Amino acid sequence: MAALIVKNGYVFDPLNEINGEVMDVFIKDGKIVSGLSEAEIKDAKVIDATGKTVMPGGVDSHTHIAGSKVNSGRFMRPEDHYKYNKPKTDITHSGCGETTKTVYLEGYEYAQMGYTTAFEAAVPPMKARHTHEEMRSIPMLDMGAYLVLGNNWFMMRYLKEGDMEKAAAYISWMMRAHKTYGIKCVNPAGVENWGWGENVSSLDEANIHFEITPREIIKGLCELNEELGIPMPMHLHANNLGHPGCYETTLESLAIPSKIKARQDLAVEWAETKIDPSRDRSIYLTHMQFNAFAGTSWRDFESGVKPLADYINKNEHVVIDSGCVPFGNATCMTGDGPSIHDIAVLTGGKWSNCDVDLECGSGVCPFTYLKNNPVHSVQWAMGLECLLLIDNPWQAIMTTDSPNGGPFTKYPIVMSWLMSNSFREQTFDECHKWANDRSELGGVDREMSLYDIAILTRANPAKTIGMVHRKGSLGIGADGDVTVYDIDPTKLDVNNHEELIRKFSRAAYTIKGGEIAVKDGEIVSLPNQRTYYSDITVDETAEKAMLADVKEWFRYYSIGFKHYPTPEKYLTNPTAINVNTEK
Amino acid sequence: MAEVKLTPNKEIDLKVEADVITPDEFAGKGKSEIEQLLVWQGPSQYPLSDFFDVEGEGGSSAEDTTIVINGDVSRVKLIGAKMTAGKIIVKGSTGMHVGSQMAGGEIVVEGDADSWPGMEMTGGVLHIKGNAGDHVGSAYRGSWHGMKGGRLIIDGNARSQIGGGMTGGEIIIGGSIENFCGIRQTGGLIVVKGNAIRAVGAEMSGGTIVIGGNIQKFTPGMQNEGEESDLEFEDIKCSGTFKKFRGDFAIAKNPKGIVYAGKETNPDL
């Protein structure tokens, strides 16, 4: 592969504290290098980025794009497909779906926006094989997936018994068996109760049979996460999500790991960065907006983002992603079965629910966020509050919890709201007055810079999930993933938000591993993708004892034990990350 | 008023998706430009002239453009889809989705129409002089937001799911229908002069359905509210005496859907 030079662009690389300097970026053999030899320069492909913005390739650390719940959404929503479809080209497949897209379209549309990496947010262990089968069909993106463990029978049993050695061995074995990357915890203790038509309503309510509380599960998983040195913090979808008043539960949940020290133990060669690439957070709260409802009912519903943001501003162990609501069509899909049931009761429309053997559950429900709806309007404001009221952008990540708040294709709109106060004011005028009356957003005049946006969409998601050895920076040794936007920062007019949206939507260039994948918003090549997973070292005797337990309870599973793990052949370019090797 | 004449020039095997046959697309285009408009057949695109001989040219605007299709196009789908103005006259039968999502103007089909005529239409007039298939003026599969406005007239019979998820506009059917007419209807008017088989107004919570003929199996969630004679809905008149029902109580606590069933044709109700 010929070397590549991205010449003369305004570079925004927060992990190297580069803020709009005019620089050249060199890529050789798929990696960022400090420079090229004269002979290499002669053969190199040159992209003229004069007057353009250059950033590392986009990283989405929380999105739902593969697996059985996404597929349930596709089954359920023909109406989501027929009005949103793209014909094939010489190199791309056709595809459809505004919120529940076909696999091909997912890859293409991320790349067209300048993203090169996306992590699937919730994989039920039993559905890992299906998830990997979809991920290997998603073109262009480097991917990984988080394993849902918050209501897992073995996890609950070991944590209740206080058998941390077996619990650690279980996590290690499960990550390897299912080729997954980090721990996801969804409505801990509550989803298990949903199997009995119940939920839990507080952090100290023990669930049925296992008699374990959400607090015990969160604490246990956070401790194990750090003991094992897992790349990312424990990833939490808090209890009571989507209910007025749930912000209080979230506040309490965030405090649980406040004394737990982050420990990330990866056998990787970090890319060169000025900022320490290792992780310093011990909890990663997802879709904060959905976890930040205040009030006691839909009548006195209001934003509870402020108290949560105040807490996060004072506590460095927390990082969040926003779960913004850009209005329009969405499909709610989550491992939190009971919360989907509540949404379905509200909408009166179709929905689906699923219980996954001994592991977890899930639900899917189509949803439309309307500007004239008071609650939806507050949710729009709350999503932006999450990112604007948290002072340190290194504690925040921009997402829409795609497709729960809206599809990822609306990220450019969210970026533009963050950068433009006048665009926010225009939206206040278009939506229900509750947006202004019941949130703090109206009083915020902060306008984010391109540097801030690069933190929220590249540097921090990569840092949070422990991928800075490859992603999120333009440091030497990083993957050659670069986005060029046709935005001249010296002539940037944030009041012209329509142009900003257009330019973020269609990258001038998306370069993936040194290959030009997108030019002027069109796919021009299909670089290979990789799948990352954590290979965690633990004590072998603990693993043996744990496996005996697993095999004993496997009689309750609907599949045989030998069909349970996902072999590597289901992955494209499987890339194991060795974890916990120092101990 | 400019007129474009399309004459089918061959037997079509795989059905053709010709959503470009609208006054909006033809307006401002000459003969050769119209011939070059692309239509889908299976996975490939072909110029319109592969299937039609084109005569005449488009007017200065959609409103000024009339399209006359001279012959049978029952293997051509999406004629007049999303049109906003002007007129289309089909001197034969059409395929699926004629006038689908149309917002204005007029379509006259002198023969029959396949399923999905006027799907999710929001305005204009769609008149089918023969029979129609299923899903007349209804929502697309998976959606409950059907026809919103305009008028859909079928002189002959139609089949099932007429006006599914309908929220506004009028559907008038001269002949008989089959099942689930007005399912999930929340607004608008459906008038059927002939008979229906079953589930008229199932899950409706608003809007009005008038069935002049016999309903074989009546919807269980409907409650009788007496009788009314010689109904008038602005310019639409239904003479005779009707039994009046409200429903569907199976789906809502206080539904506002109204079904009128002919008194003499439904002696058992």
C-alpha cells in the first residue's frame, strides 16, 4: 500500500493537545508515522487538506448495530425501511432502514460521517454468535462488543456468595468464549425480576430467588472490572431508567464505585500521545439523558441533569455518554425488558420482549420523538445538557444511544446544536415550551469548539474504552484512521448550522487504516474491518472450579454447552487484547 | 395544458417500478428527456423508453402537465407516486401502488388497480373505474398512519384492509369489499355501497365508516347507538336508514369511531 500524506489541514488531535495547528499527517502501512523518506514521499498519495479540518477517525463507544435485538427491530419495522433506502453502486450493496438499518448500510453511513470505529453496546452471551455474524457483515468499521452480565445467574450467585475468585474467572472465561470486550450492566437485579413480571425500584431492593440488590451487583462488577484490569470501566445502564425521578437512583449508583481505583492492565503498545492514554474512570454511565428524569409523574416531569452534572463535575471517577434525542424516528431497544414494556404501554403500539435463558432479557419498541410533545422536548434539551453542563469534556461522550434517541446518522445535527447557541434557540422556538421551562439548557450559552467536538466524538470515547493504542488520536503508532471535514475553522460560522450539518454528514475524506474509504461523502473503497475482544488472564484452578458450576447449571440452558462459545471463525480479523498479564 | 402520451411498447416480464411517471417529474422536460428517465426493473435501471413510446412534452409546471397512458400497465408499479399536481389518465389497468403517497392532482384509472392504490395519500383525487386489490388508501406494512387527505373513488369492488390506519380524507367504494375495512382508523370517511365480509372498523378509535350492504360478521367491540337516516358528509350523501354503532371498545375506553350499517341489508344486527 502506498503511503498517504494528509497535507496542510487544520489538525484537531486532543490527545496530543493539537488545537487547529496547520500540519501534515503521514500514514504508512496503515499506521500514523512521524514522517516519510524521500522515496516514500515520491510514491505517496497526497490529500490536499488546505482550509479543511482534520481529526482522528470517529469512535462510537455506545451504539446498537448488531445482534438479535437489532434484528428484532428490523423484523418489526418494514415501515422504517421502505421510505429510507439506498440503491447499490459498483462497490456497495443496496441497503435500507432509517433507524434499524441493514448491516451494510450501517458501515457505509458511519464511514460517510467520518467514523471508523463503533462498539456494540449490549450482547447477551447466548446471542454473541449472532452478533458476531452481523458484525462481520458490517463493512469498514472496526468493532467490539460489550457483554451483558448484570442479571447473569452465575454472576449473581457468585456475588451473593462473595466468591470473587470464581466471579473473576467467570468474567474472564465469558469474555474469551464470546469474544467480547467489556462488562455491560443493564438494570442490575431488575431484569431477572422481569422474568416474574416484576422489577426493582431501589438500589437496596433484593431480587427474587438470588436475593441480591442492584447496589451489590454494581459494586461487585466495578471491583471485578478493576481487579481484572479490563480495558474500559464497568458500563452501566442504571436502574429505574425512563421513569420520572430516576436521576436519584442514578446519582446513588454513580457514588457506589467512588472509592474504587481504576486499573487498566493491557499488554498493548500505546500510540504516542501527550495526554496519558490510560483510563482514570471507574464507571461509565451510558445514555445519561434516559437516566436523568426528575419529577414524580409525566405531569411534573423535568430534567434532572443538573444535579447529576454537578456530581460528575466534582467526581472524576465518572464518565458518561449522553444519549441525545435529535427528534424524529427512533427504535428503542435495550436489555432492560421492563422499561420497554413501560414505553409500549405509553405508545400503545407494537413491541417485543425476550428472556435470554439464565442471562438477561431485552425489548424493542418503535418510537417517534415529536417537537410538539412536552416530554420529548425536555428530553431533547436534556441530551444536550448532559454534554454542556459537564464542564470537563473528558468526562463526556456524544451519542444518541443509536437508535434509542435517534439513529447515529443524526450525530451531525447534535454536533451542530453543541456548537451553535443560535441553532439551539431556533429549536426552542420550534418545540414545546417545556424544553425551556423544565431544563437549564436555555441559560447555557456555551458553544463547543471543533476541539471539544473532537474530544466528545474521538479522543474521549477511545480513551474511555481503552483503545488509544489504535484509535482516537493521530499520535505516532495509532491506526491510520483520519477524517477530513470540508470546514475551514478560520471561517467557521456556527450560525449557519445547516452548512455545518451538511459538512459533518459528508466527510471530505474518511481514511481507514491508511486507505481512502470515503471521498466527498461517497464510498470509494471498502477497507477491511477488525473485531477486538479481551483475553483476560486468570488463575487456572479458579477457572476449573467455575466451569464445573457452569456445566452443572447448563441443564437449565436451551442449548448444549459445546455450542455455547463463539469460535474465532465468526469474526473478521479477530484481534485479541491481552488483559491482566502483569499480575 | 401540455400532454404526454405513453404507449406501452412491449410485454413486461419482471414488474417495473416507475415512480418517475408523475407530472412533477415530466414538467419542464422534452420528449427525449422523458425517454431517458430511469425506472427500476429488478436490480437494474432502464430508460423509460425501453417500455414506452413517448409522445409530446411536459408543461412548464406539474399543474400544466397531463400524462395519458395508452394501454395496459398492470405490470408497472408506482404510477403517480408522490405526485403533487397535474393529471394522469390510464386507459387500462395499473399495477401496485398507483397514486401511492400522492399529495395533489388527479389520477383516473379506466381499468382495474392492483393493491396499495393511494397508500398514505395526503391529497388529490384518485379515481379507479374498475376494481382494486388490497390496502386501498391504507398505511404501509408495519405502520398505522394511513391515508391523511384527498379523495379515493373506486367504482367496482375492492378487497381487504381498506383505509387501514386512515386519519383523514375520503374513500368511496361503489361495489363490495372483504375484511378489515378501516382497521385502526382514527379519522376520515369510508363509504362502501356494497357488502363487507367481516371486521369492519376493527380497532378503530375515530373516523366514520358507512356500509350500505350486508356485513356478514359484525365486529364484536361495537356498541349500538340507535338509527340515523339520509346521512350527509358535506358533498357525500348516503340515502336510506342506517343502524349506528360506536367502537372499537376492544382497543379504547372511549372510542370515537362510528360505523353505519344499512338497516334493511342487516336485519340481524
